[in-house]
Amino acid sequence: MYIKEIWRYPVKSMAGEQLRSAKLTELGIDGDRILQVYNRSGRVITSRTHPGLLGLHAKLDDARTPMVEGLPWNDPAVEAKVAGIGGPGTQLHQDETADRFDILPLLVATDGAIDAFGRDHRRLRPNIVIGGVDGLDEREWQGGQLVVSTPGGDIVIGIHDLRGRCVMTTYDPDTLRQDPTVLRDIVRRFGGKLALNCEVLQGGELHVGQEVRVVKRA
């Protein structure tokens, strides 16, 4: 098995960026979801209720500044786009604490489960995709660890449980067209759960192509 894809989402609920390498820390992939969208009441909003956010693309520039549609995140044009989706007073705020995650800092998917899913895997919004996995083997990994050996030492990822999926999966990542049958199919065939909630036990430099092994729970 190997690291097939790495994804980072600098702004929570916006489209992200695919990477060749990334720094992995105890808070997941460096720069992931460091900005959140707040409405005028001071509450975080996501694409569950405002799917238009998925249509905005975010990435980090070389100075680690979050960019949205090619503009700095605090540019007035970006603020206008965000307010147009979330309503007057909606703004982006930066928070790099663990509070920014709904569950755990890392979501790991596998190519075997993605093949079984049979749709664009961007709907699942993984941080890491592991290649070379047979079918739905990921469902047997709960409680175990993923280990990536690097020259700087092992990267160790703790696997907690399967991720319960939500309405976000029903939106096409390109057209934003909604298809409610997607979530119904996930419930019917996968018990409503796909991909793995994970935490970083030991970080390091992660690269596409690195070998991965699973240490299952004893």
C-alpha cells in the first residue's frame, strides 16, 4: 500500500488543493481548515447548509497565506463572495486550534472503498487516499494504526472509526448539482459510513508514493 493522494482544505467547506507532499502534525495536514466561515451571529457555517461554499477554491500560497479564487482570503472581493453565499455579515476567520475540526484532524480514504463507492471521491473530502487497498478492507482497520516509514522516522496515524457521511456528499464538486440518491446509497450499501476518522500520533513529512503498512488492533 502507498500514499496515493494528499489533500488540503485551507478554508473549511471550500474546495481544496491536491498536494505532492505535506507536513503532518498533531493537528493533521499543516494548513488544513485554518479558516472558517462565520455568519453575522458568530456561528460557523458549512456547506451542509450553504453548499455554495463548495464552489469556491482555496489554497495556500508560498507564504502560507490562504488564497480563495486566486485572491488573498481577506480581499474585499473574497469577502463579498462569502457574504453572497452566507448572507450579510458573513466573514472568514482564522483559527488554527483543534476546535476547527468537527471530529478528528485527519480523514483517510482508500482506493478500494472509493472504487466501491463508484463516484467522484472528492465528494468524501479525504485528506489522504491510500492506494493498493483491496475492496473494503479499510472497514477492518478501526482501532489500528497506519505507519509510514521515512528517513526522519515513522509517521504514525491512529485509526479511530468510520466516518458517518452527511448531505455534503450529495453535491457534485464541480457543478454543485445535488443528487440525494448519493447519501441514500451510502446508507444502503455502507451503513452510512465511508473513510476513516484518524489522528496523528507521530508526524513528519508525508509524500505521495510513500509505502504504508497497517498495524491492526491486537
